[in-house]
Amino acid sequence: MSAFHQALIAEFPELSSTGDDCQQVSVAVSPWTAGLDVSAAHVLMPMSWSRASETAPEVVALAGRHGLVCFDPQAEVLHLPPALRGTDGLSLQPCVGLKVEDPDLM
């Protein structure tokens, strides 16, 4: 989880809490609307709606490269890393939103 978190903030910096001017600069660079909630078992990412379409696919891909499951609560979709997907799995690509690999009936 730590390696994923480090790679995540290298790509998408966390919001700064060191003053108003720094905060404004970070908001322009960062896709997050608040600080990340990080533990040994999870990273919760409050993502700006205006940045979600560009950021979410990269976050899901990064999680997959680290062998982590990624859950999108708005879409109610669980994204599995490649190692957990079936070899003959399907991919669904909606007109809007992220591709869903190896979807189930739920």
C-alpha cells in the first residue's frame, strides 16, 4: 500500500496545508478535494468531479500495477488488478466512464 501511495502522490500531489497561497497552487495541480486517508490497508481518495474523467483511469491503472483492488463508490464498480481477472474475461467500455474488466452480473 505504501508503494502505491508514494506512486500516487508522485503523479497526483496531495493538497498542501502550508498556507492559503500554497493551497491555491496545490488545488490547481491536485485532483483531490481533501487530504488522502492512508493506512496499511487502504487509500481513500476524495476526487474532484471536474478532474475525475482524467484522473480515475490513471488511478485504477496504477492500483492494478500494484496488485490492488480499486472501488469506485459513485459507479459502484470494483476494479480488479490483472492478476485477479479471469483469463477469458470480458471488458465493458461505456460511452462515459471507466472500462470495467471482467464484470460480473451484479
